[in-house]
Amino acid sequence: MSLGRKKKARQQSLWIPQHKVARSPGHPFYKRLNAVLAKDGFDEWAEETCAPFFKEGGRPSIPPGVYFRMILVGYFEGLSSERGIAWRCADSLSLREFLGTGPDEATPEHSSLSVWRKRLPLDAYRALFLRVLEMVRAKGLLSGKMLGVDASTLEANAAMKSIVRKATGDSYLAYVGKLAEEAGVEAETPEEIQRFDKKRTGKRLSNEDWESKTDPEARIAKMKDGTTHLAYKAEHAVDLETSVLVAAEVHPADKGDTTTLPETITKVEAHLDHLDAREDLAWLVADKGYHKAALLKDLRQDHDLWTCIPETGTGKRYRKWNGEAELRQVFHENRRRCRSEFGRSLMRKRANLVERSFAHLLETGGMRRTHLRGLENVQKRYLLHAVAYNLGILMRHIHNLGTPRSPRGRKSLFLAIVTFICLYIWYRWLLVDLNRDR
């Protein structure tokens, strides 16, 4: 067989017969996901839901099913920007088949994705989230009895250099330059201002005094790696029996856990009411950042929830309750549950499943840094990532394929097992051989 050589650049043919167009057999994950969506009537439901937001006449837009599929591709392929999603869909034959795009058709551009995101209200995205929850519950993958809650940070699409003083509108360099002038230090160039800023004490950036000029809804926060960025806060409510996301809410990054938890629980109850599963909800498990005596009392009395939230360990050993017997009772009941073996097992399960959901959405899903601005835009995109996460759980239950990389992972696992068995057999043979020589 002779060596093949790459052909030099040549003019492309003007006409190509359709039967000669290169085709892809399709990715097994996306083909089966399309089958699951078609069986549920996803495209018909999407067209009916999105129809009120478009007027009659004019040039037809892209089908809503294509738009939602492209954003789902962003989660499954780990793409964070709409430009990256549009480029990936245009470049991949298997993804073109997933979208239903013919060989003579162009895939939607990133500007079309932006137009759809802005046109559809947040309620439409929540309706899609509930639709997928219905599909998950129909397969018995949502019990709604025990919930695990936790929060993480998303880096906003705005740099710290864009912050301005709320009172005066001065940039950070202009503000530090004024401080240098008041201190009698000559600092005219940006380099001199930065040197003065490094030496001065008492530096503090507060959300009360500063805001971003490009994304006013982003807040200054410390990320998981210890750096400070403009960010948002994502909060998950996960079913601890099936790892399904029951709610995925985005909040301002400067809001504390005890402040955002009631809003997230309200969303959880609304979702479970829609699924007729509200009466099953009984347990709430969270980390010590959610511990607050008044919050424990509200969760027990208003939401009828048994809590398992450990204490921070920074308070006094003995507390004065000032006659608040109900508050004292709820506090000590929560403490006893956390110290019990059942409570500890729940906390271990929460740490495993809830942190795993963040790993899927933020790390492998590409949402640790968002490329959108505004709380509502970030919430829309995050809900679609939560939809894709739940679809992955559904696909793993039906076809044993949770992501497009699952077949590759199974192949790697099989090779690792075979390698381990071979090494074990060789090691046992070597021991027998050494004993024989003795």
C-alpha cells in the first residue's frame, strides 16, 4: 500500500450530488437523547410555549427546539459562551444531526441565540425546567423527600477594573489618585498610583460603596480559589435519593446563605406542588453556613421541615434564650439530629451529591465563569444547564449514558480493569517463580 499524500489547495466544486455529501453516523448519546425528547413531544411543547412571544408574519425564526438543543450542547460539551456553542454546532456533523440541520442548511449564529435569550421571559425557562422534572418523575427518579442545599460562586462577565465609586462615579485609579493627593504623595501615572495603593493600609472594597460599570448587578465576592472577583451566587436544592436538581437559583453574590435559603425553599415547594409531590418533602440538609436559630424555627413551623444543619462552632457554649422556649426547642432538636448517626449519614450524602452537581454544572459544564451580564440573563442560562444536568440523569437511567463522554469513560475503565488483572496475574506468577527458586 502506497503512502497517501494531502492534496494541494484547489478550487471547490460548484455542484455536489447529495449522495456524495459526507455524512456522520451520529453520536450515540445525542441520537438517543433526541429519541427521548421526541417520545415526550418536546418540540411540539416548545413551539406551543414560545408561540405567544412571537408575532404573526415576517421572516420565520429558528425553531425553539433547535435553540434549546444548542444551549444543552453548551452543557454537554463544556462550552460557556454562545459564540463557542454556535461554532461547535456548525463544525460538528453529529451535532448538526442532533439539531436536525440538513447538509444544505446553515446552523444558527450566536446572534440568534442572543435574540432568543432576550425575547423569552424567565418564566419560559422555568416552564422548561418543570417539563424535564415531569419526565424525571415519570421514571421514578424524583422522590422529593430529602433535600440537600448548598451554594457556590460564578465569576461574572465584568472585570474588577470596571468598578466605580457609587457616590462620585470615580474609577478605582481616580479614587486612589485622590487619596495619594490628600496624603501629599506625587502619583500621576497609573504605575505610581498602583505603587501607592500597594503600600497604603486599610484597603477595603465594599459593595455598598462600589459597583461595576459594565454589570451593575454583579457583586464583589471571594471565589472558591481565594481570589476576589465580581460574581453571582448559585444555590442548588438536590434530591438526596436520586441526585436530581429540584431547584437551581442564582442570587447576588453578597447575599448570605441564611438570606437566600427561604427563597430557594419557596421555589422548591412550587416545583413540588406542580408535580404533586409537596407532601413528601420532610428533610432539609445543609452545611454550617446556613445555621441560624431563627431560620431553623421558620423552616420547622412555616415549611414543616426537619432540619439537619450543623452549628458553626464559633458561638458561645451556653446561650441565653430569654424565654423563647420554641426557639430553644427547635435549636436543640436540630443539634441532636446532627449528632445522630442518621444525621451524619445525611450530611455525608449531602456533601457527596450536592458538590457533585456543582462539579457537573460549573466545572465540566463550563459555567464557573459566565459570559452574560445581568442577573436575569445568568439565571436563564443556568436553568438550561440544570435542565441538561437532569436530562443526563434521565439518560443514565434509560440508556446508561449520562454524557457524550460516557462511552469513552467506560472504555477507559474497561482497559484499566484489564490492565489491573494482567498486572495481578504477572505479580502472582512472579511470586510463585521466586518461591520455586528458593
